[in-house]
Amino acid sequence: MRFEWLGIAEASAVDARGAVALIGLNQNIEIASVVPAMVRRTVMVYAVDDPDEDRPPGSTIHVTIGIASPSGETARQEFELVTQPKNFPELPGAIQVATEFVFRAPEHGTYRVSAVIEPSAEERLEREIEFHVVQPVGDGRPQENNESLQRS
């Protein structure tokens, strides 16, 4: 199995076909004037079997997704996925997990979003990306000392 993608979005939805739609993809900055702050993000994991793999139906794949603060406080979700018979046996199997995190961000700084996929006891795939909780810059009004705004 190979880890194809780990990403974050503001939210997700499922359409009538069962396809996941990500909303506000790669929103990796949360602006918070005060911490702790409540943050909501969807994390998505996608992995595909190697072409020569033939994972039998009923196999279990363990997935762990977590978000860790700069000081180490962690929110984590775990999933046990059970493989189903393939609709297209000639194509490699795949897994997709989209899960929503609503978590307390205790501080400003860089957070680590991580995912671990364990397709078997002998195989472990890991990926990590960053998410930032930052203070707002100014109050949105032009700065008085901005040279481009000075009158002649």
C-alpha cells in the first residue's frame, strides 16, 4: 500500500454518489485573537494498494489521525477499516477517510497533523503536515505609516 495524500480542509460533505467533497481545501491557517480557541477542520487520508497487492475482503486496516499542539496536547481519532470485495477486481484497492476535528487550540504556533495507516502488522505508513494558529495582523485598517497611503 502507498500513502497517496493527507490534507486538511474547512469542512467536507458527501454527495449522492457517496463521493467526498472537500470545502476550503488546504486551509492550514487559523486566525485566533485569543487562545485557547475552538478550531474545526476536516482531515482526509487517501491510500492505494500497490498493483501487485491482492488484499482479501475482510482484511482490517488500522488508521490513526491526530493533531498535536506545539506543547504536545493531542486530539486523535482511530479507525478500523474492513476491506470489501472490489467492484473492479483488476484495479488496486484504496482507502479514504475524511473525518472532522473540533478541537481546543491551547496556544498560538505550529500544530502537527499526522496520519498513520497500518494495512498489516508488518506495514506502517506515516505522513505529517503542518497547521498554524496565529494572531491576527492589525485590525484590517491601513497603517498610518504606509508610504503608499501618504498624501503629497
